[in-house]
Amino acid sequence: MLNIRLNDLAVEALGPLGPLAAMPPDRLAPGFREIIADGVVLTGEVITLGEIPAWAGRPPGRHADLTGWEGSVTGFHLEDLLPIVAGSLPDGEPVISEEDQVLMLRHGLGFALEIAKAAPVPVRCIVATNSTNGTFRFHRARPGESWLQADLDSYRLDKSIVVDRGPATLGGTPW
């Protein structure tokens, strides 16, 4: 079962197409295609992009659970892979335009759908953008564990999208 949820800010940003605004796989930026080429790897109980990086340590490391470890290890900034022009405020805080936030959402959603398809176990992919950055991360879907709050609209500054893939027996979302 595939389930895509958007908070109100993401719905407003993507407009009437909503989840259909996902960037098609063949139009994803090259960096996304390179990452997915390394594969989604299941090592014991944890899932990662490619092999577990040396810096990650043994799961769960300093995290409370495996989900927290995976969310940390699989997370990256979307603006690092896209031609985003970030301005800055006088204090140095980056500022990303609404147009570029939507671009990050579209690529992040398209990438999330590819990860969900490639994952050998049920997964949750999380895409979020705001005026300072965009992030992607994913983790194995485990009952009782999640990287995020159940109410996506509680993220008042982020445009948030969650892509869940797994059997309906996992109890829907959040897991």
C-alpha cells in the first residue's frame, strides 16, 4: 500500500496537482539518480542508502531507537542537489524563494517515490522545505516508531510530505 500525505502548506505550494506534481524519475536531478543507483540496502534491522557509512557508527548509536538512527543517517539537504539560489538576511540566515521550495518539494517527492519502490521493507520517506532549507530522510516503518509527529500541520514553518509504503496490516499512518 502506498500512502502520500501532505500538510496544508505543501498542498498550497504544489497547487491543484498535489502529489501528482512529483518530478518524474527520468527528470530527477543527476544527484538524486546517483544516490538511488547505490540502492536501498537492508543490513540487519536497519535500512540505508547504499552501505552503512563509516561515520554512522553501530545502530542505534546515540539515538533512542533504530528509526532515529536511520532518519539521521539517511537525511540530506535537497538544496545540495538542485540549482537553488539562496539569498541571505543581514544576520547570514539563508533565504530560499517559494519557487525554489516548490522545486525541492517536487524533486523530493519524486525521489521518495523511487525510494519507496526500491526499498526491500516497508518505509516512510519524509520531505520538508522551508525558507532556509529542504530535507529528505527515510526510515524503516516500525510499529510504534516514527521520526515525526502524527499531525503534519503541526509543522507550521515546513511544507511537509510523507510517503509511506507497506502493508495495510501495519495499521495505516502513523506507524
